[in-house]
Amino acid sequence: MEFSWDILANRLRELAFLNKGVEIILSQEETQREEIFKYEGGISEFVKHLNANKTLIHPDVIYIEGEKDGTGIEIAMQYSDAYNENVFTFANNINTKEGGTHLSGYRSALTRVVNAYAKSNKLLKEAKSSMSGEDVREGLTAVISVKIPDPQFEGQTKTKLGNSEVQGLVESIVNEELGTFFEENPKTARGVIEKA
């Protein structure tokens, strides 16, 4: 049986990012090859890894963590001067490539928090009363990881999270935590809003 080193290494690196502090060793006896994956910073380091060659709007990764109703939620995000949105979502370490309820909860809360901060700090031009979700996500790199007691996956490839309650849980944690982060870090908040 043939194994692809790169495919294995990428998946194990991903798992190490998603489970901070866990050490995963990939080794091959015949070629004396070994790679060790361990990230104390977890998904914050994942975002740094993804943004390694980009010009950043703010140097520090924004990290949000919370737990509600037995569901653990972790989000790391950072903006660059790029135009595309680069968001990766996971449920119980499974890559939910098609997104799902955790992604929609994150997106709506992100748009709401950024607009609320911009309005309360008079950072929007009068003509533009609010920014769209697409505007707010331009240049965003984010990793969303949820740990759920009973995940339900949808879609043909089972890569879309379907738990409806997760949307509200993610929304409320992002509303609270990101709102607080912006209040405490106005320079970063302004950078994000100017980018949008």
C-alpha cells in the first residue's frame, strides 16, 4: 500500500493545530524521515501559518474561545491586505469543507459586531450606513473549530455541519468576545473597519 507523505503530513499538521499542545509524530523507517507537529498556540498558530506570506492589517491573531451547552467553540482570525476570504471550519476535528451552522453563525455575528463598532465609533460615512458581510470578510483568514457532543453532518460528502443550535451558540460567543476585543483593541478594530 502506498502512502502519500504530503497528504498525511498535512492532515496530521491540521490535527495538531486543532488540538493545541498535542504532539503528533510522523516517521518513515525506510527513508529515516520524521516530522513532529505540536502547536501550543493551536488554531492561532494555524492562522499564522496560513498568513505566513501575506501583508497583515494587524500583527496579532484575534482568538475567541468559549463553551455553551456542552459545545466548545474556538475561533482564530486575522486580516491581511488580500481581497479573498480564507475560512476553514471544523467540527470535532472533521474538516467541514461545505461549512454549515457554525460558519453561518460566525459570519452573521462578525458582520453585526464590525458594523456595531463602526457605528458607535462614527467610522462609517453617512451615505454608507452599514457594510455587507462580503465587505467585512475581505482579506479575512479564519479557522473555526467546534467540539459538539452529537454532531450531525449533511451533504453528500458529509462535510457540512447541520446542528441548528450551533449557529446561535457561535453567534452569541462571537458577539460577546469580539465586541469586547474591539473595545479593548481600538487600533485593530479600526484597521479591520478601514479594510472593509
